[in-house]
Amino acid sequence: MNDYAPLRLHVPEPTGRPGCKTDFSYLHLSDAGTVRKPDIDVEPADTSDLAYSLVRVLDEEGHAVGPWNPELSHEQLLRGLRAMLKTRIFDARMITAQRQKKLSFYMQCLGEEAIAVAHTMALHDGDMCFPTYRQQGILITREYPLVEMICQLLSNEADPLKGRQLPIMYSSKAAGFFSISGNLATQFIQAVGWGMASAIKGDTKIASAWIGDGATAEADFHTALTFAHVYRAPVILNVVNNQWAISTFQAIAGGEGTTFANRGVGCGIASLRVDGNDVLAVHAASQWAAERARRNLGPSLIEWVTYRAGPHSTSDDPSKYRPADDYSHFPLGDPIARLKQHMVGLGIWSEEQHEALHKELEGEIISAQKEAESHGSLLDGHVPSAASMFEDVYAELPEHLRRQRQELGV
Ligand SMILES: Cc1ncc(C[n+]2csc(CCOP(=O)(O)OP(=O)(O)O)c2C)c(N)n1
Ligand SMILES: [Mg+2]
């Protein structure tokens, strides 16, 4: 006989479910301006307090406070606001186009716009991003042509990827946007490898890797951290903790008893946990990490705390697994509203200007959409010809594929 109770497992649960309001106290927030900013040559082990607190710059009134204030110029603030708003309007229009059956699938980044936009603003042209499907803000900030993005979404005759990728899985070497892979977490090992190659070549370009909270449970995440640490690869490791991985809560991927930022510290990587809905904090932390990478001080891992405000994709209904109004109670607010409040407080922005910018961007997106649709959409069947599947793989088409192509008559 022994006096032990039967063994049991712990299965994490979210603090809210449909009909039961979320208790967001699990987030462990810090007040704006209270978290220290270490020198860029900080020892990774000396960042463990930063992996548990939350870097924030914008306070409740929209003032920029504390050591992480990046002191952006008015032009930079406006550039950030513009790119975030453009991303949001673009997403909204593409969801409508998907509902109209012009495209097969879409994924929005509602509520997470600040992360991709302000991070990109802190990078240099030529730095390579290895994004997931929720960083369309990178392309928009780098002013990649909207028409090409929409042609990719429509899988039409002018799709630069010839219909070979799921909509939203863009690819542009020139824009420093590595081909998106549907296989989660592959971005991390590829980015570390690219950064290592950049160092081996003696180049000055750095890599930026992206992953979601859920995908950190993949082995590739951990492999990437080991390589990044061992070789001090010039890479920024971004973990976007938007609280959800489709219908599973972030605690299921291991965010309950520790933080995702703390994974980095445990691997010997300088790490920060940052308010992802605070565009100024995102810019400052990204710049800090980029500078470390550029000066051969090694990788940095940043956990961006944010909230996936919309459904996972056009194939998801989140009201089945979380309170429908959850986002309106998220304590870090909305990134666009917060930057707008800051700019209005500075006296450089107004409601009227905001409305005018909204109209202007909407007009730009509508005309890009019209032009893209003139090349076809799923509705009219103007999709790349079947012949294109035989192209771009072999320098000389092998005999058996030549025969298959003949059989198809294309
Ligand atoms: C290796 C792998 N496993 C599972 C999937 C299916 N899948 C696609 S997105 C997703 C959720 C990912 O959540 P997270 O990493 O938190 O990113 P988020 O969607 O929240 O941005 C899953 C499970 C996949 N594409 N690849
Ligand atoms: Mg997620």
C-alpha cells in the first residue's frame, strides 16, 4: 500500500469561454515606462527580468514615456500610422472579396498590425524577413505593389506565383520577403540559416524570423534557437503571442507557467517581452535587436504580446471557442487607436485628417483591386494556364513530363 494519490496530468484551459468573460490578469502586464533598457551588449542571462516583464512606451493617455521611447520623428509616426491603416483596410476588402468567391481563402492580421509595420521600419532594405501568413504589413510597409499582392490572392493570370501558392503566401526576394511556407516553424530554421550564410559571406544584412505562439511547440523552433545561440547568428527571433493558435489557447503551447520570451533566455539568447500593440515599443525593441545583430552581438528573441482580433482565417468561427467580444476587453487595446491618440496628443493629427487618410487609402486599394481583377479572378476562371505547372522546375523538361504535357494538350 502507498499513500500517493493517482497520477494525473494538467491540461491548461483559457480563462474565458463563450458566455464566460476572459480574465486577462494571466497576462502579467507592466506599466508603460517602467521596464529598463539594457545596453545592446547585455549578456543574455542578464535579460531574464525582461523576459518576464513587458516593455511599453505608450501609457493610458497616449503619452510616450520611459527609456524605450524611440523618439520617432513626426514623419515616421505618420508613416507607421499610414502602413497600419493601409494593412487594415486591405485585409477588410480582401475578406469581402473572399466572401464574393473571387479568392479561395484569406488570413487577416487585425489587431496585430503594429508588429510587422514598426518592425519593418526598424530594419534596413536588404534585410530578409521570414514571415508567417500574418505579416502582410511587411510588404505594405516596404511599399510592395498592391496590384501584385491582389493578383496573388486572386490566383489570376498575372499572379507572380502562377497560382502555385495558397492565397496570402506571398514571396518577393526584392522586397526581402521570403516565400511563406504553410509548414509552421520552418521560417525559424530558414532565417537562422540565412543569417549564418550572410555572416559566412561577410555581408552586413541580417535576418528576421517570425513564428506564432502555437508554432513554438514545433521542434524547428528549438533547433533554430540552438543554432542561433551557438553561432551567434545575426537574426531577430520574433514570437507573435496573439493568445490563440486556431482554437487552442497559448497555454497549450507552453505560455502558462512561463513566457515565450523566457525560452530565449534558457537558450542563451537575449530576450524581451514587449507590448505588440504599442507601435513605439515595437519600433524601439526591434531597433535594439537589429543593432545587436548588426554589431555581431548575436541573436535576440522578442515575444510580442498581442491579440488575434479576428478569426484564424476565413475558414474559422472563433465564437465557438472564445467570448465573441473578447478583443474589446483585451487590456493592450488597439494599435492604430493608440498611435492615433498619441499623435492627436502631440497636436500633429486630428479626426478629420484620420478620416481623410482612411478615404485616401481606401481609394488606393480599390483602384489596385480593380486593376488586379482586370487580370481575372476565381469567378471568371482567368487563372494561370495548366501549362505553367511544367515550367520553372527543370532546365530541360524530362521525357515523361514532356509526354504528360502533350497528353494534356497544353
Ligand atoms: C507543422 C504544421 N502543423 C499544423 C499546421 C496547421 N496550422 C496552420 S495555422 C495553425 C495555428 C498556428 O497558430 P500560431 O502559431 O499561434 O499562429 P497564429 O495563427 O496565431 O498567427 C495550425 C495548427 C501547419 N500549417 N503546419
Ligand atoms: Mg497564435
